[in-house]
Amino acid sequence: VGCAPAKDAPRPVSASVASPPRLGAVADAPTFGWSDKDGNRVAQIRAESGAATGATGADTLGELTKGTATLFQNNKAVATVTADKMKADQAKRTLTATGNVITRSLRTDAVALDTLRADTVLWNYDTDRITGRGNVTLSKANVWSIPATSFSGNTDLQNFLLTNDGEKQAVGNF
């Protein structure tokens, strides 16, 4: 009798941990409510059509066609974004909008800027920042507008930096 296992002894079984299955969904006229881990509203999104995939709520990715999103900060609606296409990334808490993007501030005071137009807009909930690229125009009630190549500002569009090919075009704090 030695230390070697008997010929008929069962071999150890290696355990593999299965990852959760990825799920996908396609819908006409979907509406999504998006909240953070504390239950605060992040965004309310609706679209003509959309698709989403994910294994858990934390890794859900969605792509929407002809979408409108209402963006929230501190549980208060502060802006809306409309675009030909939108992608929501719940893990990063970002929304990317492309094609004919119009972002409108929901502030109603007299000095509030109201509209940002761009080819692409990225919104980050955690940093309260919107960045816009390509054919950017920031305007106030069709009274005036400033063209630029890029925009960076807070979600309600009141603190911003406009640039043209990296050169400062305008800075505002309203």
C-alpha cells in the first residue's frame, strides 16, 4: 500500500462557474427609466425602437433609434436630448447620442441658455458633464448662437467651454 491513488479511485472534478446568460430584447416604442443605486432618477428615455442586452442590470447596454432622453441631476429634470441614435451604458452611467443631436436646458430663468446642437453628444451622470463634437452650435432662444467644433459643459448647459479646433471660442457661467 503506497501513496498513489487506487486505479479505480474517482478523479477530482474541476468546477466551472457559469457566467449569467446574456439576454437581449428588441422593442418598438420602448421607454426606460434609469435610476442610480440610491434610487435617484438618472434618465427617462423613450424611442421609436430599441434593443438592449445584458446579463445583469449593472451591465445593460441599450441602443435606441429616434430617441428622447430627459436627464436628471439630484432627482430634478435639467435637460432633454433628442437624437437619431442613442446608446445607454448603465455600468459607466453614460448616454451617447449621435445624429442630429439637440440638447435643451430645462432652466427657465431669463439668462438661461437653451439649446446645444451637435453631431455627437456624450452625457456623464456622475460628473454632470455633457461634451459635444462636430457642427456644434450653442444658442439662446433663437436670439443668438455661437458655432464651434466642440462643447464641454454641465448638464443644464449653463457652465461651458466652446472650442474651434482646440482654440477657445467662448466660456460661460450663467
